[in-house]
Amino acid sequence: MTFRRKRLASLGLFIALVFGLIACEGFTTAAPTTAAPTTAAPTTAAPTTAAPTTLAPTTGAPTTLAPTTLAPTTLAPTTLAPTTLAPTTLAPTTLAPTTLAPTTLAPTTAAPTTEAEKFVVSFDSGDGSAVLPIEDVLSGAKVTAPTPPTFDEHVFMGWYKEASLDTLWDFDVDVVTESITLYAKWAIKTYSVTFDMDGADALSPITDLLKGALVVEPDAPVKTNATFLGWYKELAYETEWDFLVDTIEENTTIYAKWDIPGTPIATAAEFYDMTISGSERAFYLTADINFADFTWVQTGNGQSFKGHFEGFDHVLSNITITGEGSGVYGGLFQRATGASIQNLKIVNASIDVNGRAGILIGRVENDAVVVNNITIESSSVKGTAGEGVGILVGNASHGVTADNIVIISSSAFNTAKNVSLFVGRADHVAHFTDVYIYDS
């Protein structure tokens, strides 16, 4: 056992030496380089001592390993031949001098700038108020019309191109091409006189009167059922116009004053009272009457109007009449006997009763009635009696003479027979002239 251990120890030492020599083979010495000689430092491998290996005892017969001796290997040093770089010399480059031909700039002369030509427009107003000129007007430009001048008791008629006032300057069209003067044209101021006839035939106005002129007195007008009392300066008839003294200072209206027999009617209540009065007197309207807020209910056959009614072309509007009970005579005038009704316009009236009905008169009886210059527009009448329903008159039991009657956009309706746009039923001779019915 002792001998085996010694031999094993010797074997381990031998192996260690072999590995040490192998390690030394990596030692290399680099040859110097002439450009910058570099000598590689020798590398010495550290000796490696292998740890002894103890083999577990084997029961079998012992194996004796013969010692192996490895010959040492010596690596010859490698020397790198120095590399010498040949110097490179660049041949000098000589640039040939370049001579630039001198450039002579031709002198530049700027074209002269011409300022746009400007003109002046002057205004010659003659004896009127002065008007300032308009300056700095470009050629071909239009100018705005200045505020018109004034000249006492004259009317400005426009600006003209010549002092002779032949050609009117049109500010919307004409343009300025030179300095010019425009001339004012004047006309002597004149006045007119109109006449308020208050229902009589119209008179033509008097025109072209100079301030301070007298007015020629017209012939006295005529008006049915009225007496002419003269011409007055105010509608209130306070100051009478004196044609020998009074002169025109402005546009003027002169008013005709009348003495009208009868009772003036100006309100819905007054009109209603007249229709139920059965009166034989004369009545006349002094103004238009709107019945929109007036409640009007008719019963029975009412009273028969026997008088004269003059409307003077005033308007009765927004009338609503309803009936209470049956056998009602419906209309502004429920009945009329020997009456005359004229110069009246009725607009937006509605008559609706259980009986005979007409917008103006329900029934004409006992004596002929004259109706002149009546217009009924946008109105309607409804009834239920065979005695008749008509826009103007429901039932004409006696004669009716009607002239210049105009009916526009109106209607009549009857649940029974006898309905008409004019007279629902005529039991007597009726004379009609100049009756016009449109869209009804």
C-alpha cells in the first residue's frame, strides 16, 4: 500500500509538469514594427499543479501504470517584419488666374410717374343758397348730388350742364372728364286750392297759384236736402273765406258749409235709435260708424222707417244683427214705407234671423221706397221665410226704385224659396238702374 501511494504521488507530479510545459507553448514574442516598433511582452503561463487523485481501493489485483514522459515543446518566437509606408507627396496644383471682364451697367432711367388728373365740379345756384364745389374728382368718375339749394318762393328743378339750362346732369350716369360748372334751374313756386264739398258734387281744384294770389270764387254747389251756407277756412266752420281779401300763402283747403235739415247721426246707438223710431223726419251721417262693439238683436217686424236718410258717403262697418224668435224682419231698417235712403256704404255686415231679411231693408211696404248710391261689400244675409231673402231688400211688397247699386263679395241664403242677390221677392214693380254685382 505504501509503495502504491508513492507511485501515485510521482504520477501526479509528472502530469503537473507536462501541463506546465504545454502552457508555456503560448508564449509569443511579436517582432517590432519599424514605423513604430512594438515588442510583445512575453506571456508566462502560471504553472498548474493538478490536485492529487486518490483512487478508491479496488479489491481486484492492483494495476501498475507505466510512467509517461512528454517531451517538452518549445514554440519558436514569431517576429513580424516591419512595414514601412512610403511617403506620398501631392504635386502642388496651380490655379490659373481668371480675369473677369468688367461689366458696365447701362444707366436705368425710371419712367416718370404721372399723377392721375383731378378735376373740380362747381355749382352755380343763381339766386339760391350757395353750394360748395366738389374737388379732386378723378377723370371718368361720377359725383354725388349735393343737398339741393333753396330759393325763397322757388322750386329747385335740378342741375344743368349749361347756363342756358338745356341739358340736365344725370348724377347716376354722367361722368367728369374736365373741370365743370353745373347750373341750378328754378321754377316759381305755385300753390293749389281744393274744396271740401261735404257730400256735394266735387269741384276741381285750382292750381298754379302764386303766393299772395286771390282765389276766384266758384259757383255755389248743390247738395240734396241741404242748403249751401258759404265757404270756410276750417272744418269747424269758424272763419268764412273772403274771396275779395284772402290770399293764398300755401296749399289750401276751403270747406263748404251746409244747412242740413234733420238730425245728425254720429254713433252706433244714434243710428240704432233712428231705425226703430218709425220717424218721418230727416237724418244724416256726420262720420263713419264702426259697430264692432255694438250688440244688435231684432225681434218681430219692428218699426217702419218713413223719413229720409242721407249717408253723405260715410261707411257703416262690422255690423252683426241676430233675430230673437220667429217671423222676424231682419235688416238695418226692418221695414220702410215711402222712405229715401242714399249715399251710404255698408261693409262687413251679417244679418241672420228666423224670417224674411235684407241687409239694407227687411221689407218695403205700403208706399214706394227710393234707394240711391248704395254699396254693400263683404256682407251676408240669412233668413228662413218664403217671403224672401235678398242682399239689398228681403221682401218688396211695394215699389222700389234703385239707382247706382254696387254689391261686392256678398251672399244671401234662405232655407225656404225666394232668395236673390238683389231683392229676394218682389210683389210690386221695381225699377233698377246701374246695378253692379261682383264676386257674389
